[in-house]
Amino acid sequence: MNADMNGPDGTDTEGADRSPWDTIDHLRNWLDAATSIHPEQDLLLRMLKLSEEVGEVAQAVIGTIGHNPRKGFTHSWQDVESELCDVIVTAMVALRTLTPEAPQVFAGHLRRIAARVPSSERTGEADGAPGS
């Protein structure tokens, strides 16, 4: 991490001023500097990291509803939110590792998904709420 971007406790002091993709670049650069494995292996491991993070979402949901009688209630819905954010960040880092055009790739993909969803103007619904 760049020392001029961190406070005395090591936290990022400029993170609030960054775009999400700037933060992802910062994280990717930090991870790149911390690894000594071949870039292809690193990319594959970043993809596999997604499975780990999704598993943590599942664990948090199970702990939130107390589905495991041996463990009981071990998590909150805020824990689930946090784990979902970890999945998103991990996916963004993996995408950015795969391509320098990650922001454009993601924006284009998001536009294609949005185009498949009817808008309130096309369905006659107000504010996108069904039956409004």
C-alpha cells in the first residue's frame, strides 16, 4: 500500500474520494505486489476465491436463521450484507485482473442486463413497482 494514502493505523485515508474502480485497482495492485506466483495462477486463484466468498454468504445466512441446530444463531443480516459485499469486491478484483477494461466490460454487461428488464414506462407501472 502507498504510505501517503494510509493513516497511522494503516487505514486508507483517501478511499472516500475514490471511485469504486479506483479502489479495485488499488486492491489489485496491493495483491499483485504481495504475490510471487505466476500471473495465470494468480488469476485462477482470484476466480476460485469467489467460491470461498459465496460459501461465507451461505454460512452467514445459515447462521442468521439458526438452521444448524449444533451452532444455533451465529450471524446477523448485517453479516450477510458484509459477506455479499465481499463477493462483489472479489468479483471486481478478479474481473480487473482478467482485463484492464474491467469498468467498461462491467458497464456494458450491466446495460445489456438492464435492457432485458421492462422499464416502468414500457409496462405502465409507476416507479417500477408492480401494480402501482
